[in-house]
Amino acid sequence: MQLPSAQTLQDRILYHLTHTQGRAPEHATTFDWRLAVSYTIRDLIVTPWMAAHRAAHAQGAKRVYYLSMEFLIGRILGDAIINLKLDSAMDEALQFLGLDKQEILNDEPDAALGNGGLGRLAACFMESLASLNVPAFGYGIRYEHGLFRQRFEAGQQVETPEDWLNQPHPWEFVRIDYSYTIGFKGHVEEIDGREVWHPGESVIARAYDTPVVGWGGEWANTLRLWGAHPTTLFDLHRFNAGDHAAAAEPEALARTLSRVLYPDDGTESGKELRLKQEFFLTSAALQDILRRFLGEYDDLDLLPSKVAIQLNDTHPAIAGPELIRLLMDEHGLDFAHARDLARGTLNYTNHTLLPEALERWSTWLMGRVLPRHMQIIQMIDDDHRKTTGRPERVAIVQHDQVHMGELAFVMAGKVNGVSALHTELVKSTVFADLHKLHPDRILNETNGVTPRRWLRMANPALAGLLDESIGTEWTANLDALRQLEPFAEDAAFLDRLRGAKRANKVWLSDGLLHDLGVSADPDAIFDVQVKRIHEYKRQLLNILEAIALWRRIHDDPNGDWTPRVKIFGGKAAPGYWLAKTVIHLINDVAATINKDPVTSKFLQIAYPPNYNVSMAEDLIPASDLSEQISTAGKEASGTGNMKFTMNGALTIGTLDGANVEIREQVGAENFFLFGLTADEVGGVLATPGHARAAIEANEDLKAALHMIAEGRFSGGRADPYFSLLDRTWNDDPFLVATDFGDYFATQRRVDSAFRDTRHWDRMAALNIARSGYFSSDRTIRGYMRDIWDVTPVTP
Ligand SMILES: *Cc1c(COP(=O)(O)O)cnc(C)c1O
């Protein structure tokens, strides 16, 4: 592609400011300029986008369809500029216009259409698919309100609605001609031996397209988000009768379907609206896929060779019955034929082993909301029993509940786990019986993250150093980072690596002081745990370690302590009471410790509110230590862990999820391992009084818990923490107490390692050099080869 010059960019920005935004430069706000810049960049994406569509069509290429209830995209503009390789030309253009680039980029609201790792994975996959020239569509929901905004009041989480669509969104194209009717409820009638569903309600799903451009700007795919609209816009009779509010009811009712993202991460909500949202996304996507397919081919038997559909978790698992319904009821196929085509097309990614997160719907709810699908689910289940002789305990319908995990498994050609350990546990626990019946179905595709956003864009200081040292190839081929290994022995390189990290830390430190009043010494260890707040992720373990360390420093204030800044970030699901208590505790402890003059130069705690993709981009490049401390066997993969490794932070972590593979890649000597293994966890949990025994045996832990119980961090009143303390002493289902001793000792090893700066920098360099495996390009290549059977297309 011919890259536009800075002068051209500048002209086009001024053109869009005037003609698209309708603003004169002298009156333009940051918002106006941001839109003008965004339209300028968008214009440059449209050309490869259309070329990609044409090439896929002309070559009869097989397409990938990624169905996900969440896409945690973050900001788009900066990433698009990077992928078009226009960063320096744009810098020049903006400078000439007298604009502050950072201010313009930061004006864009985060598209927070997801909760955490699962949604962010979908966003990284979209970017990698485009970077690898794979014809692909992402299908999701255009939530008017993404994930809630988090504030702290008196240390407690307060949620407020997020309103990213309250302003024009320059990246999307609305397609009013791509609209589908989505039915709910009603009844099923047998007419001439065929089942006919008469929905009792319906809404329109309308397509809103966002192009996703790949690295180099050669290829762009579509993220197609569905917005819900009423079938009848407005009740004119009621309006004319004077009932103005009631007249707008149909519209309001339909819109609730794409109004809000469910803010739960890892618990199942069981709400009718959620089921309707899942069906809304899935049915719209499948209707769109079949329309496109039938526009190109007239033989439905070709479907598996032209279409690969990936279900991101069980949320779109209704795709099995819905695809069968469309093929049987709309296209006249018989059940077995429809089932085989569906199974040849659908695949399912499992993301969790936590029982509370496995989706189940009562048969009466499923039967009421989707009566035809309930019939088909029974047919699938009966068919599976007859063809495999499967035991009753793996039935899809059990005890009046529809098990979506089993449904997704039975209807999928391939089922994948998201890290090596997780996949083994999927085989041996949640799907053990199904795995025995279908031994070739489960496979592993370890997650990854895109190095364009998470390294080149988020960390320009490090990216620049890499470019100068080994060239720019790593951006498209992250394995090229291996060329950095010899530099781990090069003192000049290590000095520059330290300089880049320090610059990021200084910048973050300024922000923490300005936003939170926390003074973070850039020479301290920046010790960061950012992710959703969940018991299994064990933020509690981290804050208990902080309390214990504080007490030790307090007892020996002239000791030779390694200064440390602990940074937390993350949201709790609004209904997850224990997670919210942990947030409260971290804030209470921070408030007490930060103002202690005896310890303040050694230990500070910062908890910036409202963790999101943009905050991750600021924090991760400034981190020295990555906290990946989940109870072994609970974290399916993690992707935050990979972002830190790429950015030269060392990990303190358990043998859980992809931590196992990170440690294998970077070398055990460059990773701070602690804690029980997944195999050991069960044994400890089965030991009565395990927590109490561990607490009694560890003076640091015992003292820390006593300090909380005495109200040392909460003005003498500990009642907010009684339940949390009680749970820690008596149940401790995530083994915080058992792992504490090893964690505390390992943190002290971190302290001394950090003081040997040369050695630390060498370890950091090796972490970067050996992080190539964790590119989502590698993950997508794995899906292409093992699951989808697709190849890249030349535009
Ligand atoms: C990467 C990312 C996550 C996932 O983090 P984990 O540590 O893997 O749970 C969650 N939220 C945001 C904003 C992210 O960027």
C-alpha cells in the first residue's frame, strides 16, 4: 500500500474537520479533532477492507466466524495508526496542526464490550486474523452500555453506567439492509408432519460493522455487532390517544436486548434476558452466515468446507440447535443431515472449569423462551444416547436443566482448552466421560495476545529499543524476539532496557501521584496485580503479604528493605459480595500503610479505579513484577500474564494456566515459582482444618489476620471483614493460608533478586526474548491448522 505523507494526512484531517464534523479549526475541540483524525484513518482502512472481501469471494475461500458475547476492544484509533504504519507520519501531521497526540488518543472512550480475559482474547483474535490475511467475521452484540465504570467511595466499589455510545462512534458502519428477525416464545405446531414455530415475540437484529485492520494494512476483517430494534417502531394509535410514554414501549422493549453487557465474570446468572441475548447474537449470526453462503453456493452440503464457526465459551452454544432448526425448518433437511452439517461447521472453546460458571438453563425457561429449540435439544440428546450409548450423567438435559457445556461439546467438531494444563484438566474433569466417548474431539490451543497492541503500541520505549537492536520483524513474527538472547549479556543493551523501563515507571509514577496522591518511587519494585477481582485469583493473598511485610518493616525500620510499590487494578461483579469486600480491604490497607511515616519509603499501595484495556496499556509496560497467583487448577490460561512477560516484567506465580508454559519458555531460573500444584490442591482441601493449621504455623499470616480482625485498617471496627476472616480461617476454598508461607518467602527472594540490577535486567531481557510463543498469531495459526482447516488469502 502507498502510505500517505504527513502533508496528505494533515490535509485530510482538515478536510474531515470541516466537511464531516462541520467545524472550523478555530472552534474545534479535542473531540472534533479526534473524529477528524479517526475519519482520516478510517478512509485508509476501507480500501484494504473492500479488497479483502473481494479476494475472499473471488477465491471461494473458507471463512472463519467467531461468535462471542464479549469483545473487549479498548481504543481503536492508536492501534489502527500503528497497524497502518502511520505513527511517524501522523506525529508529524499532528505536530504541524499544533495538536497533542496523546490528548487526542485519550479522548476516545474504551469500547468495553466485555468483562475481562475472554472478551480481550476475542479482540486479540480479531486483530491476528486480520494480520494473517484470514477471511473472518467477528459476531457480537452492540451493547449501548459496556462494562460498568468503577469508582471508590470510602474504599468501596460503586458502579456507574458506562456510556461509550453517548457520542458519535466514528468506526462503525450501520447496515440497514442486513437485518434479521429474531423470534422468541410462542408455540410449535405440527403441520403436515413438519414442526412450525410461531414466535410470540420478535425483534430485528441490525448489523453495525467495524473494520479491523491487520498489521501492515494489507487486510481488514469485519467485526459485526448486532443492535436490537423493534419490528414495529412506534405505536401511533396510543400516541394519538395521548399515551405518549406507552407509544414508545415496543422500541424500549426491543432495545433492552442490546442495552447492557452482563457484568458477571465467572458466575452464571440464569436470567431470561441473558438467554435472549445469547439467542439474539447466535440466530442473527447464523442467519447472516447462511445468507452469505447461499449467495455463493447452492449446495448446503458444502457448508463445512466453506464455513468454520467458533463458539467462544458456551454463551453462543444455542448455535447447535439453531443451525439444525434453520437447516430443517427453513431448508427442508432431515435431522441427521442437519446434525452432520452443523457438527462439521461448529467448534467450541471451553474457558473454565469452575462449576459455578458452567451455564445451565431450566427446561421450563428454555421451553418457554425457545420452544422449538427445546424440542431440538431433546432430539440431539436422544440421538447422542442412541449413537454412543452415553451414560445418563452426561445427558444434555438432566434434572430439568439444559447443560450448555454438554450441548456445546456434543454439537462441536472440535473442542479446545486454552492452555496445556487446562486442556488436560478438561479431559480429566469437566468432560471426562465425553472425552472417553469422543477421544479425538478435545485439543489444546494455548491463548496468546497481539504484540501490535500489547508491545508496539503500549510500550513505544521498549519497541524502539527492539527495533534498533534486532530490526522490526518481531512485530509480524514474534518468535524473532529470540534474536535478543545474546543481548542479555550486553551491558549497553541492558542499560538501555533499564532506561526504557524506568521512563515508563516515571511516567506512571507521575500519574499515580496526580490521580491518587500516591508517591511511587520509580526505583522501587513496581509489583502489579491487575485482573478481575475473584477469590480464585487471590488478590487476598497479595494484600495479606503487604500487611505482613508492613509489620516486618515497622518492627525493623532501619533494616535493609527493598522498596516496593504494590499496584492493584480490577473490578468485581456487582453481586459478588466477597470480591467487593476484598476491594474494600485493599483500599483500607492502602490508606493506612501509605500514610505511615515509618514505612512510607519502603512500601506504598496504589489502587487506581476502573481498570480497563487503556489502563492495562499504561500499567503493564511500567511493571517489574507480574502477580499471577491463582490457586493451581483454577485459571484456565490467563492472558494478562503473557502481556507482562512480553513487556519484560518477571512473574511471581503458581503452576496454573499458561503460567506453566511461560515458565517453560522463559526458563525456570527466570520465573519466581511458588505454591501448591493442581494435583496437590485436592488433597489439602480434603484435610479438615487445613486453613487453621496453616495460619497457626505462620506467624506473619496470623499477625496479618489479627490486625484486620482488630480493625487496624478500618478505624477500630472490623465488622466489614468478619465474614472474610471467618471464611479464611474455616473454609479457605482457594488455599490462601496454605500457600501464604511459600508466597511470602518467594517475595523475599524477589526483593533480593531486584537489588542485583544486572541480574534482574538479564532475566527481564530473557523473558522478552522468549515470549514469542505467546503471540495470538501463533494461537490463530493453531486454530487454522487443527480446527478450521483454512489458509490465508492473498488480496
Ligand atoms: C488482558 C486483560 C484481562 C485478562 O487478564 P488476566 O490476568 O488474564 O485475568 C482482563 N482485563 C483487561 C482489561 C485486560 O487487558
